[in-house]
Amino acid sequence: METTVRKEIEALRHMPVGQLRKRYAEVFGEETRSHHKHFLFRRIAWRIQALAEGGLSERGTVGGGQWGTAGTVGDGTVGDGTVGDSLK
């Protein structure tokens, strides 16, 4: 990880929630409803790293590997989105 990215992430650790919410809006382009400091820190740090390193590989994204696609159950059948679909 680049030194500048590491320093930017380290600076996040010392930010109060208000500043983290502002930074979240800057890196994601939208406001967050969260006021949870640890959640905000992790999401922003992940986004900064993804932007610096080119994002996730196809395998690392949902639908790009073993995870299947939205709307399918583990056996490949289409579920209706209710709890227990994966148990059918």
C-alpha cells in the first residue's frame, strides 16, 4: 500500500464522526445515514484503497464467481426473496 494512502487512512482513525460522515460523502458521492464511527472508518478506508489500487477484481465482486447472481438460491433456482429460500 502506498505511503500516501496509508497516511490518509491513519488520519481517518483520529477523525470525529462528523468529519468521517463528510469524508464518506466525498469518497462515495452520497451522504450516509450511519453515525457508527467504526463502520464509517472501515468503509472509507476500503474505498480509498479501492480507488488507489484499481478496485476489486471480478472474482471479488458479487456475481463474479462462486457467489451466484442476485435472485438465485444456492442450487441455482430462483427464490422469491423470503427468509428460508436457501432452505428449499
